[in-house]
Amino acid sequence: MPHLRWWIAALLFLATVINYVDRQCLSVLAPVLREEFGMTASDYSRILSAFMLAYLIMQTGSGRLMDWLGTKAGFAICIIWWSAAAMLHAAARSAMHLGLFRFLLGLGEAGNWPGAVKAIAEWFPTRERAFAIGLFNSGSTVGATVAPPLVAWLALTYGWRNAFLITGASGFLWLVLWLILYRRPEKHPWLRRSELELIRAGQTDVRTTEKIAWRSLFRYRQVWALVLGRMLADPVWWFYVFWLPEYLKRERDFSLAMIGYFAWIPFLAADIGNLTGGAASGLLVKRGFQVLRARKTVMFACALLMMAGIPAVLVREAGAAVALISLVTFAYSAWAANILTLPADLFPPQIVASVSGLSGTGAATGGMLFTLIIGYVVDRFSYVPVFTAAGLMPLASFAIILWGVRLRRASG
């Protein structure tokens, strides 16, 4: 089977699309659910935080699960869990039910990124990794792009409960393809020898047969930089994913149908950013940049572009606000394509998922705290302080990456 590694990347992309459609279903339906269950912005933020708390717990746990069971089995367990949890939302009768089901969803969905990064580390040479990670991670933006029109149409046509059921069931269809297609490269009967040699020859990981204790990872400055860096940058993405439909309804007077028509645009921009960010650092590497220098160069440019969120909340025209928000989501996704690649650039393959999971724990911690703050600030003030903070946090994150991710490989 020619170019099998790209088929693997495509399968990871599809899983990420499903992950985000399931995740976005609540966000798109939030205006309807808030009215049905009488929720304030603070109530809604607590439901979102239940998801983030579970995500926080299982980012680290799922990374260890992937390194222990292997990518194939670990990923299968995660998607079974999150698909069932997504479908359970249809049974909600109160805000408390939504919070419980959201918590269960977060436990399963957390495994997508550690598992996918580990799979990319197994299947791709170093020079292709950022683009491959950008490709699979663009599934998040495609899912977020597809979700507003799809979920709005399902809810308006079949009711909001059936919208949860239909989107949640898609994960079980993907599972069949995963179980058929995925193996490690050296064990895959469909992989051509020439492609296996290309993969192995192009991998410049720190390789070791020595077992590395999970607790010892906390000794590495690089690990702390990834954890703290994502703690500050990832909440920007969570903000737009979870709050954009609410913002458009409350501040820009969008109906559910209008949200379906327009809320996908920033996520289409993010999809382009995923591919652009990975391709940009890959191009710099080909032109002679050291790998980490290439990643940082792209990330700095992205951090500056994310400041466009500050004027987005101030402009009068809704179209101009959506355009500026789209620039932010483009820049964030280009940033993400590079920061998600760093664990594979820095650490041996057998602990890549664990490092990725730890950094995801930092991301989820920051996302949960920022979400709670958003609910409080929006109820008592406005969205202006939130957009301002979201515009400045990536610069602080980049400063931490600059401090901790050094040109040398992980050496403690």
C-alpha cells in the first residue's frame, strides 16, 4: 500500500474531526440549552469546567495508557468511551446531568492528542512531523468548522437530543477502520520496505533502550516549559471553541440559524493555519534552520498575530469581529502544529505520549481556570477583559517556551 504513513495520518485526522464535532455539539446548542435549563453564564462555565477537569486528569493518564498498552489499543479504548459519553448527552434532564456527561466526555476525548502524537512519532521522519501533526490537528478545526452548520441543522430538523445521538455514533464507525488499518510500521503487512526505510532513516529521535521512569520526566526543564507554555496558550483556543456561539448570540444578536451560517468561518481559518504552521517550520528546516529554531520562529509570529483578538471585541461591525477572530484562530492553529510537535522533537519515542499528555494536562488546567474566570467576568462585566487577556497570553507562553525549550536535546 503506497504512502501508508499518510493514510495513517488521514485516519488520525478523521478521529480528530469526530472528537471536535462531539465536543462542539454542546457549544453550538448552548443558547438553546441555557434557555431550556435556565443557566447563567457562570452555570455554563461550570459545565465546561467539568469537561476540562476530566480532560486535565486524563491528559496525563491517557498518555501513560498509550505508552503502556500501545497506540492501537489505547486509542480504541478512548474513542469507545468518548463516543458513548457524547451520546449520553441526549438523556440530560438538567444542568447537573450535562455537567456529569461532559465530565465523562472529557475523560475519553483527552486521549486523542497523546495517542495521535505518538502515532506520528512512530510513522513519520522528523522533517515531516510538524506537517503530519498539523494535518491530524487540522481535524480539530475541520470538526469545529463542520459542527455549527451540522449541529444546528440536526437540532432544527430532529431536535437537540438526536443531534447528540447522531454525532456521538460516528466514533464507532471510525473504530472499525482503526482496528483494520493501524499497526506499528515494523509490524505492518501492507507497508512497503522502501517506505519503512524512509521512515527509519529520517528519524533523529533520542533513541534509547533504557526504561525511563515516568516520574523522572519532571526533572526536565523542557517538560515544564511545555506544560506551562500550553497552560497559557491553549485557553485562547478553548475560549473561541466554547464561547464563540454564546458571544455571537449575546453580544452580536445572532440567532441559532445565523450561528450555523457564520460561526464556522473562524474554524476554517484555523484549518488553514494548521497546515500553514506545520509546512512553514518544515520549510525552514529544509532551508537549514535547526529544528527547534524553526519551530520557535513560526510560534513567535503566531503569538503576535493572536493579539488581533483585542480589537475584535471593540469593532462595531459583526463581520469585522468575525474576520479578526478568524485571524486569531488561524495563528493559534499554526502555533499548535509546532508546539504539539515538540515532544517528538525532544524525547525518545517510548515516552512521547507521556510528555504530550503532561503538556496537555497543563493546557487543560489553564483552560479550566480561564473558563471559570470567563463565566465570572462575563456575568459581572463584559467580554472586553476576556478578549484582551486572550490576546496577551500567547506572548507570555512564548517567553516560557524560549526559556525552557533549548537547542540541545532533553538532558535534564
